[in-house]
Amino acid sequence: MKPIKFDDEKVRYPLAGIRDIQLNDSIVFYNEVGKELARIFLKSYNEGMIDFIKSELQRDIGITEDELIIVIEPFDVKLQV
């Protein structure tokens, strides 16, 4: 999946070019092995939250930015990581 820009961050969106991002979708942070680390629902999203959560994950669990996979997950599609 090629990254797209969302809130000045590089994220992956599996339906890019197929449908627009919707409020029912969520932003999910995964580590390199596919373990979900955090989830933000777009209905409650505020500008800058991706950067804030990235910083918190780096501080709390010691993960690097390169080890994070950030995906806008469609609410109506089940993804396999």
C-alpha cells in the first residue's frame, strides 16, 4: 500500500482511489508484526492527534517511527495485517 498524506502525516489507506475517507473509519497504529497499538476513530479525531500518539508510543513502549505502521482502516472492510 502506497502511503498518502493525512494531517501532514504519511498513512496507508487501502481504498485510496476507490472511495473517500469516511467519518466511520479509524486510524490504527500497528507495529511491524501487525499488533494493534492504538486506534482513533475519525469521528473524534482532532488535528495533530497522529503526531501526538506517535510521540506517546515512542515514549511509552520505545517503538521507533520506522517501526510504526499507520493505517486509515475503513469501517466496512476487514483488513489482514
